Amino acid sequence: MTAESFEKNYFQIPRAEIGHLRFILESYDGLALARTLDSGSGLVEIACSPSRREDVDELLKTLAEEVGLREVPVPEVLAPL
């Protein structure tokens, strides 16, 4: 699977919760990937395969309530991988 085949969404999260978010996502082996784009502002990118979209959306909905995750528009400038 190439990077282009991942669906990406962008979220703001309290800085103190970034590690918790990554831990949760990594515990669901292969469900989604998280990338911190700006640790100072808590901006993260979450990528998943289209076949896992429904599962990821359910998890993100729960995380929004638990850790204050909120979706934001695609940043104008993205750091390369």
C-alpha cells in the first residue's frame, strides 16, 4: 500500500494528550497511523486505509470525547515524511 492510498485527516489535541493518542492508535495494530505535525499546537495527522475508515471513525469519535480531539482543515503546509 502506498502513502497515496491512505485517507488522511487532521486534528488538534491538547499537547499533553499526544502520547496517549499515539499509544491508543498503536494498540490497535495496523488500524491507523498518527504523525505529529506540530507538537507545540497539538496538530496531528491520522492516516488509515479506506477499508478501515469506519473502524477509525468510531475510535476517533470516542477519542474526541476522552482527550479533546477535534478535526481541523488540512494545513496549508505539510512537512514531508
